[in-house]
Amino acid sequence: MLVIYLLLGFYFVWAMIKGVPFYPSNKKAIDSILKFLPQDKSKKVIELGAGDGRIAFAIARAGYQVTAIEYNSFLSLIMRCMKVIYRIKNVEIKNKNFFSEDLSQYDVYVGYLFPKSMERLDKIIFTQANKGKIVISNTFTLKQHQPKAVDGKIYLYEVE
Ligand SMILES: C[S@@+](CC[C@H](N)C(=O)[O-])C[C@H]1O[C@@H](n2cnc3c(N)ncnc32)[C@H](O)[C@@H]1O
């Protein structure tokens, strides 16, 4: 048992140093995220750091095309298994760092990420070319921008 706790502790410290550890969103947060999605289901959604895919699959079930990006190979494997088991076709799973993805092709950015990653994303997403696109963030805010709406811990931003 001690070994498991030590390994978990090690994983958390490593994940904190490397970036953002896996900490899943709860049901209330997922419901708020779904509420903030645009009416137009042709909009392309990306989940930045999708973890076990619970948000990406909920968004796909709501009828959107979703790309779920996760750099943790184990979590990506879980998502791939779930995609097959639940036969969800409109989720694309990518096992990679989302900073190496061409983010300009998406309309909606969903994430639950630490401020450092949010700041970096802010510079990439909030450009003139991305006017009208939206960002939905769990817990962490974009310091340079005012949210368009807030529901509990979920923040909605629109690029102006
Ligand atoms: C706090 S968890 C949130 C998981 C999921 N989005 C949710 O809300 O349930 C953050 C996830 O982002 C992943 N992550 C952090 N930085 C990333 C990056 N640059 N590229 C890909 N995945 C990343 C972590 O591995 C972790 O699984």
C-alpha cells in the first residue's frame, strides 16, 4: 500500500513539475461546460488535456465533433478503449502535447489547466484571426480577459 501511495505522490510531483496533473472534472462542471457550448453543432471543439475523456465524450454525445488531446499515454489509451466500447465516432483522440497542435483549426477550446498553460494558450488563441471563437475553462481564469459568463467554477470567454 505504501508503495502505491509513494508512486501516486511521485506521479503528482512529477506532473506538477512537468505541467498539469490529471484531476478530473466533476459532473456539475461537465454540465456547465455543455451549457456554454455554441448552439451551432458544426463548430469544431478541442479539449486541451482531456484526461480520461469524460468531458470530450459528453461533448461528442451532445452532437459536436471533438478532438481530445492528452499527452499522458495511459489516459489516451483509456480514451481509445472507451471510444471503441461506447462506439462514439465523433471523437478524435490525439496522444500528444496540445502546444504542438495547429490550434487555429478549432472554434471552441475547453480546458482544465494551470495558469502557466492558460497564459501560453491566451497568447495563441486571443488573436484577431480567432475573433468569435470561445474558450471554456474549469477553475482557472484568463487573467487578461473578462469572462462573458461564469457558472460555478466554469468560465466562458469569447475572443473579441
Ligand atoms: C486537471 S486534468 C483535467 C482532465 C480533464 N480535462 C477533465 O477536466 O476531467 C489536466 C489534464 O491535462 C493534461 N495535460 C496538461 N498539459 C498538457 C499538454 N500540454 N498537452 C496535452 N495534455 C496536457 C494532463 O495530463 C491532465 O490529464
